[in-house]
Amino acid sequence: MTTFDSCGPTDVPQDIDIDALREKYLHERDKRLRPEGSKQYLELTGDFAEFSEVDPHTPVTPRTPITEDIEVAVLGGGIAGLLAGAYLKKSGVDDVHVIEMGGDFGGVWYWNRFPGIQCDNDAYCYIPMLEELDFMPSKKFADGAEIYEHCRRIAKHFGLYDGAIFSTQVRTMRWDDSIKRWRLRTNRGDDIRARFVVMTQGSYNRPKLPGIPGLMDFRGHVFHSARWDYDYTGGDANGGLHKLHDKRVALVGTGATGVQLVPHLGRDAQHLFVFQRTPSSVDERGNEPTNPDWVASLQPGWQAERKRNFHRWSPFEGVVFDAADQVCDFWTELGRNMTARIAASDDPASLGIEQIMAIREEEDYKIMERLRRRIADIVEDPDTAESLKPYYRFLCKRPCSSDEYLPTFNNRNVTLIDVSESKGVERLTENGIVANGVEYEVDCVIFASGFEISTEISRRYAVEAIEGRGGLSLFDHWRDSYKTLHGMSTRGFPNQFHTGFLQGGVSANTTAMFEQQAEHIAYIISEAIKRGATTVEPSQQGQDNWVTTIRELAIDNSAFEVTCTPGYYNNEGGGGGEGIRSFLGEPYSPGFYAFDDLLREWRAKGDLDGLVLENTDG
């Protein structure tokens, strides 16, 4: 029986000293803070471009440059791009061309094929269009290969392979007012003139590397987990890394990827050194196969209902009195415990926001203490166990789950190197890694150091220049703050649309957010075409009104974020003169489904309020 079988509040420690833990959390944060903030990571250009731009899965073959006029260019072939393309097709827009850096659709699931890769969210919520495409994941936390195949299934179902342009990166985008189109120049010499452009690069398209001195001096093998080298390791995504049996391997990073990698590397390497700056919170996984009886019981509309239920119970909302938790895992535990605590109070309806937030904080501390005690129960060496304990609030780092990660540190061939005091690895040498003044000789260094999620959008978009009307740079325009209508379009950049974390609804399930945005963008583009418009963009008043709405409703989370250990959730603690900037952008604070209702009502009115449509063709 797992912790979550009953799907009620969990058994968490009550005998904790929250004041002492609060001080401990700050101490652990402070010793990891670096003054350069997110600038501690390298931009993967020049000598470091191979860590990002080399495709280990599909050979890039020469082709003739494309010179073509098209209706819609979708930049990015991951789930956001697939959903954008799918909804455009469903809206009657057929001339859709997805431009993708990789050799196929899939995005993060195309690139990331490392051993043990799985989704960390409930697959029945995360994987989109399950009902529409009549597909059911084989287990709760689906394998990466299964998600990748479903991405291909979406592309085939909606005809997105027709016109797709793979192994291609857009280098510059410039609005040409003389032809009312975006001119896209690529790394393959293409000159593509698109009437509409949808930006769907996602949050995990750019691997990042820590700026460790001596990185180019190391004479052994080195690669990033997002570009796994099976030629070197042997095996496949299921493990069996037989070529590592005589290798001493260094793994740098213990976030979500590291948690999935360690069991396989610890099983197959001669010796594994795990270099950890900040431990992840790691709960039990309990990844059961999909129950056929449950599948048979499902009614039409079940996935939309489940996604809504997950979001309501997730830490983004978390107090639910009118519905049972359908997902029942570590993502919804805080919501269940908060709800039970509030329901047990003398007068739940009388509790104010400050009292509810105080209850949330207390239940957060209790859950994290439960996780720390779980580590002590599993990991045999007391020093290793202590180093693996996370001392921060639940959402300071991405929560993880694994039934194999912690036991792997009991293996004699696995060594945890805690680099929190030195704020990371000190340097690489010709023969290995130096940490805490000690050199560890290794044959291979694997970076599981994540992605550029909270860096400037000019880096995350991986486009050198985006220039709208009059040569206005999008990166300059958004340097100080976002300026959008509904988080999806911005004045001065006609016929351009964005997905991701800007000024819209934020869900604990990112694919639900991408689907919401895809449906809305497809509606606007299809309506612009139906109405004979040459261009569509926000009016100044419409954009100003939306920005005002976002900021008037904003909830200031900086007091929470500043207490967190540095990571992408708080822009590495805000050093480097950048300050605390949430990777969530400037969300619509009333909530994801309140935003969804707002968009649906906006579309139902049919007047495209806040947009300007122009027809200069006659």
C-alpha cells in the first residue's frame, strides 16, 4: 500500500519546529547563492554549440534552400507546436508549416531519450488529445518513448508532416511591411515569407551548462543528458548501459533528469560520482500500469474533467471542497492536506487569506519533513542521507518521485559529492572534476544541468533577431516587462503569436496551457482570414488594458521566492543584477480556469475586442 492509496490527507509529522526549519531553509539558501545569478550558465554558442545543436538522432542531409510564401509558420515541433498546428487545421487553416530544429516532431520528447526518461506528471492529464486520438498511456507516469510516439500520432492525424521543415533553425524574423509578411531566414539558407507566425519554442528547447572553468580542458568524454550519447554508453532508454562497465562516470546535476538517470548509471557504471548542489525532493513513485477496468469505466469528456481536477488540487490552487482528488499523487498531496486541515477547523468559511496561507505554509513544512524522514529510512549512510535532504519549501524546486533513486546511494560503487558549500563544481581538469578541493578522476562527465527556462527570452527563443514594424526589436520591447493581449500577441508585431509563460493562465499541467493557447490563437488566425484581414494585432488600448488587468490582479510571490534555494523557479536567486523574476512570467492571478472562461467568453462575443484588423489589399 502506497502513501496515496487512500487519496486522502497523508500521514505527516506533527512534531516539527517550524521556526527552526525556517532558519535552516534560509541558511541552506544562502550558502548556495551566487552573485552572478543565471549568468553562471553558459550560452551554448561557439565552442559550446555542439552541446545543443548537434542532433544525435537524425543525420542532417544537405538540401536546396526554400524560397516560398506560406500562410502560417509554426516555430517549434514540440507539444505546443503540435497543438498549434492541430487547432489551426481544425479551424480550417490548411497551409501550416512547422519549422523544427530536430529531425522529427516531439520537442523535448524527441531530444531527450536518456535512460529512464519518463513524464513526472500524471500521463492521463499531461498527454494531450487522448480521447480524440483514441489512445491510452500504458502507465501513470509514461515513458518518454511512448510520449514521443504520441507526438508523432498527433502530427500524422492532423497532416502536419505535410509541409514540415525539419533540421532547421530560424535565425532571424523580420516583418516586411511592403508585403505584409514575416521574412524568416534560417540556418539552411531559407527565405520563407509567412503571413502568420506562431512561436512555440517551449521551455525546454535550450540545454544549459554551468560555466565551470576548464570545461574544454577535460580529455575524457562529455555530453549533456538532453543529447544522450548511446554510442558511448551502450544501451537504450530502458537502460543496459553495458559500455560503462569499465568507466568512472561523473553526473553533474540532481534535478528531475538526474533523479531518473542515477538508478541506471549506478547500476551499470564501474563507479558513479554524483555532484549535487541542491537535493531534489523525491517522493515514492508507485508507477502502476493502467487499469483496464478503470479505462472501461470512463465517460466521454473524462480527460478534460481530470485535467481540471488535477489543477484544482495542485499547489496552484489546492483547497477543494466539492470534488474528490482523481490524480492522487505527490503533486496533489499539499492540496489534500490543506483541505482536510481547513475542513476540520471550527468555522472554515470565516478563514481569511492570511490564515489559509499560514495553514498552507505549515502543511508544506510537514510534507517536506516527511520526505526528509523517508530519506533517513532508505539511505544507509547518515552523511549521505543528510546531504540528500531538501531544506526548502515544496515548490522552490520541481518536485520529483522515484522508487529507485534513493536506494541507489546504498550501492558501493556510487558516491554523492555535496558541492553546496562551494556553490557548485570548482573546475574540470584534463582527467576529471575538482570539488571541495578534491580531484575525482573520471572517464566521462554527463551534465544533467537542465534547460534555459528562466533566462532572457532572447536566449530561450534561440532566434537572433525578431523585428516587428519599423524594425522594433521584440527583445528590446520586452526587456523591462511583457506587453501583450492575453499573453499571446503584442502591438507592433502584427500576425505574430506566442505560447508559453507570458501574461496568461498558468497550469500545473503545461500541456493544458499549450492547448488553451493553441485553440485561442487558431481562432484569431482563422477569423482574420475569414474576415479578409491582411494583419491582426492588439490595439494600443486593448494591450494597455490587459497589462493593467494583469498587474492590478497580481499576487506578489517575491516574499516566497526570495526565501527559496536558487534555481530556475526564482531565476537562480536573482543575482547578476537581474532580481527575482519568476519563470512563470506575469500570470493571470485569478487562475488558469478563470482565464479559460475569460477566453471562451471573449471568443463567444465574436467582436475580437482589443484587436485591430486591417485589410490593405483593397
